[in-house]
Amino acid sequence: MPIAHYLLPDLINVPGGDFAMGSDSHGRNEAPVHRVWIDPFALAKYPVTRKEYALFVAATGHSPPTFWHQLPFQHPEQPVAGPSWNDAVAYCTWLSAITGKNYRLPTEAEREKAARGGLENWAYPWGDELPDDYKGGRDTPLDSVGHDGPNGYGFYDMSAGVHEWCADYYDKSYYANSPLRNPLGPASGTRRAARGGSWRHEVRFSRCAGRSSLAPDKQFSDFGFRCAL
């Protein structure tokens, strides 16, 4: 079928280089701070939207997320709400097949480097202080993509919106033995890593170093994803 122009991710090239990953000031799963080298990669400017995910569902017959028919998640420009890690991987596999490109989920290290936007030692992509509109909660709407940002690289919604699935298995102690170049996460595990904020948390913004995780078959309404290449 023809590829809709709005289906192709708007990619931003992230330069190769090292950065200080993690934080020694918050959760143990973010420590220790360690320098990591990441090869050049590309990442979507925005999370995958409901409109884009709807094409995947229509083309493949893949079951939509549990929250697909609920009113708060109907806007076509919202991040798709609630795909599992397995669903996100299936989307990337489908997109790769119809474009001939190797779309995938970003690693945790790639996602943190992209979130920092070329800046180091700041809690958030913009600095250390939360903005005035930091409050979230179950009565807070899920904004359309592009609401928060851009950061130094040009990415939007890197700290707000939905938690975004990463490729890695999750291990809270992984940083103690993480490779210094292009870490891919543990070889096995029961949960997959995620990064970014949540519209339904009391504080809707996440720090760049903040880590979360979930079993790969679970669907939560504040989880989504963006594609890497």
C-alpha cells in the first residue's frame, strides 16, 4: 500500500559522542553517573501518534491498545496511549518492512543522550527547575505531541506526555557494570526499560536520568514510544 507521508517519522540525527549518563542525586537505579559513548543515530522528533498507529492497526489487524476506544485518548495527534513493549516492537517491524529501513526502539542510553539535547549536568532538558505547569494527574489531559520542547537537539516531549519504551531489558543495578560504548542493557530480564514523563503522574515531567520499567506485555495508558533508526 502507498506510504502516507505523515507515517514516516520526522527524524533528527544525534551526533556520536560521549555524555555523562545517570544521576547520583536520586534513585539508586540511576547511579553511578558514568560516561558513555554513543555512535550516531537518528530518533523521531515526536512520539508515535494515534493517527500513525491507526494505520498500523488497519494494515495488519494488530489488536489496538486497551485504551483505544476511551474518550481521553481519541485525538489523532496525541501519543498513542497504551501499547505494550511487544506492540511497539511490532509497529517498528511493520514500519521497517514497508519502508525498507531498519526502524527500532532506542536504547536507554540513546534515549537519555537525546533527552539531554547536548547539555550535561541538568536535571531536565531545559535546566534544573520544574516549570510552573508541572502538575499532572488523572484529570490532566494527554496533550498532543509537540506540546513540550524543543530541547537542544530539536526533540519534543522528552520529559512529558507518556513513558516511552526502550529496547533494553531493565536492571536497576545495570549501571554498575554498564559497557562504556553503546550499552544495550542486560542480556535478559522480566521487564523492559522506559524513559520520559507521564501525563497522569502528580509531577508530569521526568528528569533526563529518570528510569521506569514494565513487563513487556503490559499496557498502561501513560506508555507510548518513538522510533529510532
